Amino acid sequence: MSHKVLVLPGDGIGPEIMAEAVKVLESLRSDGLEIEIEHGLVGGAAYDAVGTPLPEETLRLARAADAVLLGAVGGPKWESLDIALRPEKGLLGLRSELGLFANLRPALLYPQLVSASSLKAEVVSGLDLMIVRELTGGIYFGQPRGIRMRADGQREGFNTLIYSESEIRRIARVAFETAMKRGRRVCSVDKANVLECTELWREVVSAVAKDYPQVSLTHMYVDNAAMQLVRAPKQFDVIVTTNMFGDILSDEAAMLTGSIGMLPSASLDAANKGMYEPIHGSAPDIAGKGIANPLGTVLSVAMLLRYTLDRPDLALRVEHAVAAALDQGLRTTDIYTDGCSRVGTAQMGAAVVEVLRR
């Protein structure tokens, strides 16, 4: 059976890292992977070409695809645009239009990169946690929102944090199902002491937990969770949280692993159709220099193979190839330490492909 994969390089370093990820996908054809790769525009690149960050053609291709592989969007070039036309609206639009409500962000520290972490080895060695972030609700999408003039002549900005029981229930189930395949521990992160919306979050997650008696559930306020991720990150197995809290905590967790450039993510709908992307941004300061780390994007390919294409065997091959490249001492600038070999984007991608072809 042939699968359609839509490739959206996006902005900044997106085209560079995506080129290496596509080579990895194509190299797996010899292993029986039947894929049809299509390309589209999103973000600032789409705005420059057609005047919108999410063209109808891209949305059509995304709906028809089995999976979407995304590079990165955004950059200073487009920050002066009206908020409705900024590159990030293309990303948010894809998530919303495709119903991608569950974001899975692993934070896995490769043993080869322990010295690249900013924390002590004994704190992070062996780290393997998963953040399950609700992706289509919460304060990023809640209405009403905007900037308005008050009666006293001052402007004020306002956003709405809102979650329904059904939205909370479905993301909680994803977290518990994920934990069943891991260490069977879920920590739900909220701010129930001051936010009524997350008070409801805690109640619903606790109710869902009754359907998973094999899984241990704990609750933690987000400020404490942020501290605990730095103090003792290995206490966590699966963290489930809201859109905004997950956005922040997952970037914090990324730095425990040595570099945000190493980490992939999956955004899934109810049927495991997904959009896969590294969690880093477009890094416009290094775009075009050929030094960006492509491994987060390559590992996003592994997640695509595992979750949407149901090829865990090939996912493992990609993950092992990444580990083998690191074993060779190859490092992009973001993960470089003394005694290793500094390489560029293309060289790191080529090393992974070479391992896959052996």
C-alpha cells in the first residue's frame, strides 16, 4: 500500500533540514516502504509566494496526505505583518483544520550527548520522558481575543483560556494510552489553584484515570513542574498538559537533552494521521549556512513511520542510524563538544543515510 507524505519545508533552516529528512525517507524505499512525496508551501514562504501563510492548495494536499512532514515557520522578516498573515498562523491553521489535537514531544537523552546537556550527568543520564500537549484548544484558540480601547483611554489585550470536558478527556486518553506503552506513570500539569479552567482539567483527567487502573496518576502545578524538570527530570514518564503549558515545558525539557535540535514531535488526530516536525524554530540567524542540526527532523521521520505508517521496524532503523552517526563522533555545532568531529547539516544527514543503506 502506497502512502502520501506532504513535505512542507517552511522558512529559515526548514529547507536545509528537510532535504536531509527526505533523503532518509527515500532511502527506505529499498526496504519496501511505498511512499509518494509531494511538496507544498506554508508559513512565510507561502506568504511571499501567494500572500497567505496557508494556501488552499497546501490545505488540500494536507487533507489528502497520510502524513505531513514540516520543517519550521516564521522569522523576523514577517513580524511586522498583521497577526492573521504571520507564518505561525499557517501552522496553527494546519493543526486546527486537520484536527491535530494531540502533540507528542519526547525528551530522550542519547548517552552520547550526556556531556552536551547543561545539567549534571547524574541528573539527566538515562532521561526518557514524553510530553503530551493538547494542541487545538486552550488560550491559543479561545475566543474572545484581541486588543481593545478601555473607557479610560488605555489599550488592553485579552485572550480566553477555555477547555471543554470532551477536549480534556480525549487528550487525557492519549496520555494514558501512551503511558501504557511506557512506564505507566502520568503526571497531569495544571494551575488548578488559580485557574478554574484547569480545575476542570484536573477533575476530568482524574475521572479518565479510573479507566486505566494500571497507570499511576499524579498532579502538579505548572510552576512546580518547571522547577522539577530541572531538579529531577527522571521522575517523569508521561506529562499531559494544556496547549500553552505544554508549549513552554516541552522547550524546557528539550534543553535537558543537550540541544533543542535533537527533538522531534508528532501532532496526531483521532485516527493517528499526523503532522511531524522538529520542535525547534526556523533559526533565521543560521539559515543558509549549512550548520543546522537535521536530527530532530530525521527523528520526526521515525515518529511518522511509527505512529501514522505503522512501521515501527523502520522507525527503529532510523533511530538506530541516528545513534550510529553519533557513535562516530559526528556533531553539528549545537551539540559539539571537545574531541568530536564538527560537521554540517548535509554531512550529518549523509551519515544517517549511509548507515541505513548498509
